Amino acid sequence: MIRNRMKEHRARLGLKQEELAKLVGVRRETIGNLEKGRYNPSLVLAWNIAKVFGVPIEEVFTVEPDGPAEHS
């Protein structure tokens, strides 16, 4: 599962979802769905969002395991 801190970084810069969407070339709905965890970004989109925020990609997006790993 990919978790994100987009809303926090967007608030820090005073950006609305629509403004961020225009900066990275997607629809506002895409930004909303990303923030709610309904959609995982492509690597390029994640990179572009982090670039707008001026932080490393790892400060915006983190990968967490879905559950305990099963061993066969």
C-alpha cells in the first residue's frame, strides 16, 4: 500500500487541489483520489508531485506492506 502526505505538503504551500493538478498535468479529481488513497500514482506523477513540493519523493510517498508476508 502506498501512503502519502500530499495534503500536508499542499497545505504548507497554500495550494488547492486544482492548482496542484494543473502544475502536474492531471485532473483535480485525480489529486483528490490520490490524497484519499484510492489511487496509486505512476512513478512519473509521484516524481512530479514531489518536485512541485520541493522535497524528495520519499517525503511525500511511502510504501507500506499490506500485511504479513507469507512464506511457502
